[in-house]
Amino acid sequence: MKPARFDYYLPSTLEEALAKLSELGSEGKVLAGGQSLVPMLNMRIAQPAALIDINGLVELDAVACENGALRVGATVRQSTLERSDAALGQVPLLAQALPLIGHWQTRNRGTLCGSLAHADPSAELPLLLAVLDGSVEVHSSRGARTIAARDLFVSFFTTSLEADELIVAAYVPVAPARRCYAFDEVAQRHGDFALVSVACAAEFDEQGALAYLTLALGGASEVPLVVETADALGRHADRELIAALAERASVACDPPSDHHASAAFRRQLVRTLTGRMLTALLRREEAAAT
Ligand SMILES: Cc1cc2nc3c(=O)[nH]c(=O)nc-3n(C[C@H](O)[C@H](O)[C@H](O)COP(=O)(O)OP(=O)(O)OC[C@H]3O[C@@H](n4cnc5c(N)ncnc54)[C@H](O)[C@@H]3O)c2cc1C
């Protein structure tokens, strides 16, 4: 299929882009990497009156380290991050999550910010932002604001962005010294969207007890779901605790049933992946301590 007719704008300054977004409101759509939007246009799932292509805004194509976070501009490609030793060194979870997204060709065009704005509940990057407690910097002709990951994702493919707002950059917190990470998923084939994915950030103290733990699930609810883990802090991540956390994750989520998998199967995947990842993190920690 071909898209319905639309007008096309290629602003050369941020002010111009924001003015156009403000003028068009919900009639306009931002075009970043086009890896989600263009298929939706072709299938006529989206029929905006106009596209505002942000790829001419050179200032948005930058990665920098600012105030303990990696600031990733809105047109930075997923593949740019994947090839950046500096970015992967500062945010090691990117090295685990990025290769799971689609294919090399899609990552060559697709952006981190575009994936966040698209808010697919199965997507890896919203889950990464949620587990790392990151945020986005949003601009409109009315001003600028920062939205934390927990307030950005509202439901399936829906964010708290207003129609005239542009994500200018994402802030992904840099890894503290002792923090360790894991990201894993189950997909039917390589490059497919995940049936479910699990991401984890943990820290163990000198005695091997959990000093920090964040556990988040993708594809298992309308938005990336952060599981309550505060009561695990100070405890040793033994088999019993890991089994209890895996069970809690599987109960906390509310996965969909569709032609790919039933909700019960997805729940079981959450339980298995969570248990496996926490065990792997613990083993890594034990190996590092000996
Ligand atoms: C074959 C294929 C396989 C894929 N597999 C996966 C996968 O396994 N996992 C995964 O997560 N993704 C997958 N994707 C999607 C891919 O990661 C996209 O790159 C991503 O979802 C959107 O990023 P984009 O830059 O291409 O955004 P676009 O497609 O340009 O835009 C997506 C949406 O976000 C809005 N938008 C974009 N940028 C901004 C901004 N800065 N501010 C405000 N709104 C904005 C657009 O208006 C649009 O509504 C796949 C895509 C393809 C084609």
C-alpha cells in the first residue's frame, strides 16, 4: 500500500520545527528514523496531514555526557550508540539491549528518542529508560520540560507528550561503579519484537547482600513495568529470594494474549527470564568476589 497524501516540511532550525508543530497540532507528525512511522503510513494506520522531518536539525545529532547521564539527541541513530565505545562504556545496558532491536538496517535509521515517543510496550528502549530511571527533554513553542520515564509512558503506543511537543533528547543515567545489569528477552525469531523482555539493575554490598535492585518488564503490560523490590534490599539473593522475585514479577504483570502467545505463556516467560537473569547476576558477582 502507499500512504495517503501528506505535506512534508524539512525545518532547518529547532524554532522552525516547534513553530510548525504548534501550527499543525495533532494534524502533524514528527519524522525521525521513520522505522515505525513509515510502515504505519504505508498501511494507513497513520494518516497525518503533514510530516515534520527533524533530520535537518544538526544540533539534535549529538551524544554528550551531562550531569551523570548520557544525553542522546533526537536524531542520533540506534546504530551510532551501538558503535560508540564511550556510550556503551557509560551505559553498559545499551550493549545488551541494542542488538535485540530489529535488524542492523532498522537500527541504522531508527532513533532512541523515536522509539521512546512511539511507546511500543514490547520495545527495548522504553524498557531500558524505565529500568535506568532516565528521562526526556521535551520542547515546544510554549517552553521546555523534563519528563521522567515513569511519567512518559501512559499506555499502548501512548505517551504524556502533547501534540506540539518534540523530544529533543533522552537522558540515560551513567552506570555507578558497582552496578551490574542484565537484559534478556524471548522473541519468535531474531529481529522480531519480543514476546516479553526483562531488564535488571543490581548492586551487591561487600557482604554479598543486595544494596540496589530495579527489575522491569517489557511486553508484559501496557507500559514498561517496574516491579516492587524494596523488601529485597539488605538480603542475600539466594535461591529462595530469586524464586520469590520471579514469582512476584509474573504476578505483577498483565500481559496480552494474541496470535503470537497467550497471556499465561508470557507470564511463564517473565517468571523464567527473571529467575535466570537474577541467578546470572548473582553468579557474576560471586565470581568477581573470589
Ligand atoms: C522490520 C522492523 C523491525 C523492528 N523491530 C523492532 C524491535 O525488535 N524492537 C523495537 O523496539 N523496535 C523495532 N522496530 C522499530 C524501530 O526500533 C524504530 O526505529 C523505533 O520504533 C522508532 O524510531 P524512529 O526513529 O524510526 O521513529 P519514527 O518511525 O520516525 O517515529 C515513530 C513515532 O514517534 C514520533 N517521534 C519520533 N521522534 C520523535 C521526537 N523526537 N519527538 C516526538 N515524537 C517523535 C513520530 O511522530 C512517530 O509517531 C522495528 C522496525 C522495523 C521496520
